[in-house]
Amino acid sequence: MTSYRTVRGMRDFLPADLAKRRFVEEKVRECFNFYGYDEVETPILESFDLISAKAGDEIRHRMYAFKDLGGRMIALRPEITPSIARVVANKLRTEVKPLKLGYIANCFRYDNPQMGRYREFWQAGFELFGANHPVADAEVLAVNNALMRRLGFTDFSIKIGHVAITRQVFTDEGVAEADQNRLMELMDKREQTKAYHLLSDLKVSDDCQTTMKELFKLKGTDWKKLLEKGRQLLHQNEGALAALDNLEAIICFTRSLGVKTEFFLDLGFARGLEYYTGMIFEVFVPGLGIALGGGGRYDRLVELFGGEPLPAVGCSPGIDRIALALEKKGLFPEKLTHVEKVLVVSIQKKLLPKALELASDLRKQGVAAHNEVTGRSVGSALSYADKKNYRYAVLVGSTELERQCVILRDMKAKTQREIPITNLFNEITFR
């Protein structure tokens, strides 16, 4: 017999696995509500040109892309932000700004499967359009902080930087945007040596190479001191200085929003996506060498997709990675589902219709009442209820029915007693 398995990098979510993912999603949606983000959904399939426009070479090479039967080049979305920007450009351009949109969705990349990295993975997102004030960037950082706290994390840090710092250095040196993107991709991979070689190939000045080497050294938790060192290093570059001032304002406003989480400032920090224009960040927990999520400012993406010029900032917490971190830190609640289930069992076969009717009545009253559907013995049914963590079993027998009663068995206490049917709902829900 042929045995079929999931495609490599894809996963089945069994009930326990799905409950963990739903737990994270529930906390994300709580943050949607608290911070005013309206949830939207976009198609899994998008135009290849849309997705690849500012994706970065690494993601372009790892997209699931193909021609459909109409000859159009399409792709499974490798992330969601371009889709959201398309929606804003095409369908929400006249909405009152700022506009806050949230999402939870699956994405696809042909990555090498490993810890925290899958070919189908789940992302949440918070996208804020129409505000270029640093308070907007600070809010996105605060939302991430709130999500981590609500999930139960107490020990985590936020790595933060600003892509305009390095881009201004490259621009002043005359480095073309395509070459800047190549450099930023190497920086994102922490391949500084290759970045230095590329700078040499591009024949940038010795001053530029020295500046970049010094910039890569400016990282740590004393962000005020590092910003000052950055100003001294870049004192002749007005654009880079403005970016440093912007980054300081963002951090200060984030503190005003009550975020006490440690910032790890890295002035040579980059992310692989080409659309970032300002502040960027990633979230880390100790002992897990991968980011749980990240984001930043992207002020030109909506315009690229046919909309009006519109500043934007957002982030994408990685649901799979967050669940992995919760597992490793032992932070998942002991019981992820709080529904108390009831199994209704007929002691005699002839009473099955009455048992079905009773379960139906309980469900109408909001009780998770399940029918015993196999016709097995009462003992086997109770064994099943115990293994499946039912809170109660209702036993319908002829002797008890003559008195308009049933037997209510407490599966946790291993006790049972006869109660009137009219009291059953209250006994189950208020004990």
C-alpha cells in the first residue's frame, strides 16, 4: 500500500499543536483590539511582480512561483506586507488616516527546514499607514512589547536600527540602489567580510569603507552612548544624522509608552527586505538564536503599487517561532482549552434516542455536550471519556428515567450521583 507523507517543510497541525497556535493568535487579536487594528485577509496567491518588487534577492529565489493556466506569473505569498500595501493602494486610498490593519496568515518560502523555519509558516501583522511621526514607530514597538508580555515572556530584547543611516552613507558615495540592496542583504546575513569586498569592487572611497567598518562596531545596550558615537562618526552626513535623531526620538517615545524592555542598538543592522526606509527591529529571547518577529518603516511601498505617497510602519510577529519559544520556556498554560466537555451515554440501547435528545438540549443551552456514537459498553465509554479529559459523563438509564433523573459522573473526582434532569444544566455549569 502506498504511504503518503506531508510535502517536505509542510506540517499537519494536530489538535494539541493547533491549540498552541490558536493561543498565540488569540493574544495577537487581543492586541488588535487594544491598539485599534482592524483585521483583514488577502489571497494566498498574488502577482509575482507585486510580491517580488521589493522582496530582496534571497526571498525572490525562495518563492513558490509558477505560471497559471492563463499564462500569468503568480506566487504563493512569502510574506503579507506587499498584499496589505496593495489593498491600501487600491481599495482603501480614501479611508481616513491613520489607517491600522492587522492580519494572521500563512506564508510560503522554499527554505531549508530547520528549527523555527518551515516552508509553510504563519505570521501575524500590525500595519500602520498615514503617519510619519516617530510616535507611530514607537507604537509598533509598543504593540510588539505588549504581545510578548501578554504571551508570558518577561526576558526578551528588541534589536533596533535604522536603514537610512547606512543608505545615506552609500548614497553620498554614489552607490546605486541595486548595489545598496546587495550590500544590505549581505549585512542582513551578517556577512560583513563579503560586504567589505563588494564595497571594494564598487570602488568606494577609503573614507566610506572606514566609516562602514566603524559603523558595524557600534552596537550594544547603551543606546544613548552609541547614538552619540554615531553622530561623531557621521558628523558630515546630514541625512545619516537626521536618521540618528529620528531613531533617538522613536526610542524615547517608546519609553514614554511604558516599554521598559531592553533595546540592543545596532547601527549596522539591516533586514533582507528592500522596502524598508527607516527604523527596523527584531525581537529575541535568550537561548533561541532566531528572531521571533520584526518590522520597520516602509514609506514608499503603497506608492510603488499605484497609491498616493503614504508613510507606513509595521511588524510581523512569527507565530510558529513564538510558539516554539513558548514551548522551550515552558510558558504555555497547562490547559490551552477551557471548554468543559460532557459525554452523554445511554446505558440501554433502547434509550439512545433519549440520550441524543438530552445532549441536543444541553447544546442549545451552551454546553459542550457530545454523544457516544459507537454503541460501546458503558465501561468503555467512561474509559474513553477519562482519556479524552471529559469533565462529566451523563448516564441515561431506564431506572433513573422513571424518576425523571440521570446519573451525573464527575470524571475528575471519580464520583457519581443521581440528579433530576431539570437540574442537569445548573449542576454542570455552576459546580
